[in-house]
Amino acid sequence: MAIRVNLDVMLAKRKMKSKDLAEAIGITTANLSILKSGKAKAVRFSTLEAICKVLECQPADILEYIED
């Protein structure tokens, strides 16, 4: 996939666990894991907004386009 999800990087920078982020944004840890692994086919803007709010970052800090 040409979109890389750098959520692990942001979690490490903020010293936050996936479980804590999932609880803060109101999704299951399983769904967050799917997003983190890059296996998600889509992400809702509301979810992306919540992640950015909690991690105090921009969408570009989480999602990166990689040309194949």
C-alpha cells in the first residue's frame, strides 16, 4: 500500500500505550491495531481528528504517502 501509518511513532513520542489511545478516542484496541498495522482500508475523519487531538499532532504526522 502506498500509504504508511506512523501511529506507532507518534505513540512512542507521546509515551502513550495503544490501549490508552483507544480508550481516549472511543474505539476498540482491535480496531486501533488494524489501523496501526496499515491493514485498514479506510479511516474516518472523525477518528483521525480524535487521534490528532489526543496526540497533539497533525494528520501528516500519522499518515505518509510512499510512492511505489
